[in-house]
Amino acid sequence: MRVASLTDVGEMEVRDRERPEPGPNDVVVRVGACGVCATDLHMFRGSFAVDFPAVLGHESAGTIVEVGDDVDGLASGDRVTVNPVVPCYACSYCKRGETNLCENAASIGGAGDRILDGSFAEYVQAPAGNVELIGDLPFRYAALAEPLACCIHAADRSGVGQGDSVAVIGAGPIGLLLLQTLRNRGASPIAVSELNPKRREVAKGMGADLVVDPEAGDPVETISEEIGEVDAGIEVVGLVPTIQQAYDVTANGGTTLIVGVPKQDATMEINPFDVYYNDLDIRGTFALTHETFERAVTLLQHGRIDAEPLVTEEIGLGEIPSAFERMQNNDGLKKVVVPGKND
């Protein structure tokens, strides 16, 4: 089979490799589509540690071609999407259902202490418990299950419910999935702040009640003037200034949630008295759980998420490095790798 192998920082090559063989509790999936994520970009650029060579890609869907001897309920020909988080199920976090915090987790193609070969390849191996049946959902949309599951977990962490006001700072693929997740929960009104005019237009089409251009004026002032301070300020960019904006627009008694991935050495100043006196919550949200992954597949299958505007480009294995360049320039939204396309 062919794989896109990360051989060093900033270097990726398409290589031939033996197709994986399933263990007794595993399946082998022929990859139909795999989303390109900002995490992949971080690993490519060296800001997330990787042992070379590595096969990245953790947002995938495809067709099972082989099952292990002890696998029940799945068969060759089943169409599935793959949850990349492989927990140990033995640590205290796993026992509480917090598989995203597993002390001994491995990741199929994603960032982690132990990285298994991912889905920038023609075939990928996964534990049978890590796949969900998708029926006739197109692979390019089913590949959104992983990032959508992260958004569902984020929405859970935010505590947002019906009639709660929200400001989403950033409208990339995650911000737009989160916008739809919050609307499904009945959040209202929802403001979105985004620099890119095309992304603002998509956010408006997806039901944002207020869309703000942060270059046209202070977004905190604009949001506060239009809808007031919000019950939840949610940052989806990963920069200190935008985290500050989410914090500043959060009302007393509200929650500021960090969804974007900041630099590991980033710092910011927050007055602890204000947190105390104004009864504020400041929260992070990391990855997904097996439970939110299952919910994500259900939402996609039943059309509760509009996936079509999010997937703006399909590429082959050899085109991934150039896709990273376009991602850095905020060109388009979700890029999806289709092994064999244009190769």
C-alpha cells in the first residue's frame, strides 16, 4: 500500500509499505477519506513531538476489508469511521468515561505519547471498538466525526443550554462545527467573530445571529453592544489575544472556554479577584471521548450538521504538504485526503 510518511520536520514522502494485518480484536479499513487537521500541521512543523518516520491522519472513514478472529458485529464491506483515540480502559480516567484523559492512551495518526500509524494511507488498522458504522454517509462527511466529537465534548464542557448566549471567537472548521453543535443545543443568540470574510459568510449561513469582523472594530465592544455580555465566551483560535477576547466578553457567572490549541509556552494575565468576585469559570477542553464520537456519527447521519460547506478540497497523498501551506494562509476550510486521487 501507499502511505504519506512524515520523515522529518517539514518533510513528507509517499512510500510503499506492507498492508497492515489485523490483530484478533482489530479491523483493517481501506481509507476512503481523511481530514487534514491543524494538529497534523503542528506535527509537520515540529511543534508537536513525533518519532520519525510517522504516518499521520486521524480523521478518517472507509470500508472494512479484514477483521480479526475475535471481532463480532463487524464484517468486510462495512462502511465505518475511525475514532483515533485508543484508551487503556484501566486507568481511573477511563473508568470514569474520560477516555480523552487516559494516562496510557495511544493515538491513530494524531498527537500523543504513543502514535500508531494513521490514515494518510490507503489502509489503516484500528481496534474494532474504535470504529462506528456510518451506513451510506459519504466518506468525506463521515471523516468529520472526529472533529465534531471534539466540538460536542467542548459544548459539554461549556455548560451551554437552551437560551444561553454565546460568543465563538474563530470560524475555521472547528468553529463552524461548534457553531452548529451549539445551535443544536438551543443556544441563542450566538455571535461569531472571524477575520476571514468567506468564513464569516459561511457562519452567517449556518445560523450565527451576529457575525463580527474584528478588523472593523473591537469585537468585544461590538458583541457587547449588539447582544450584551455572553453566558459563554468560546475561543477556537489558540492565540492569547483571542482568548482574552473570549474572557472579556464573558458575563459575570459565565464560562470562558479554550478550544483552540495555544502554544505550550504561552502565558496570559488574569486577575484572580475578578474570577472570584464575578463567579467566573475558565475551562479547557481536550480531544473527544468514545461517547461523544458515537454522538457525532449520529448527528452526521441524521443531517443535524451541515457538512457540505465545510469540505472545500479533496487532495491526494502527495499533495498534503501543499495543503499545509494553504491551511497556514486560511485558504478554504477542511481539506480531505482521498488516497489515490491525483497521485
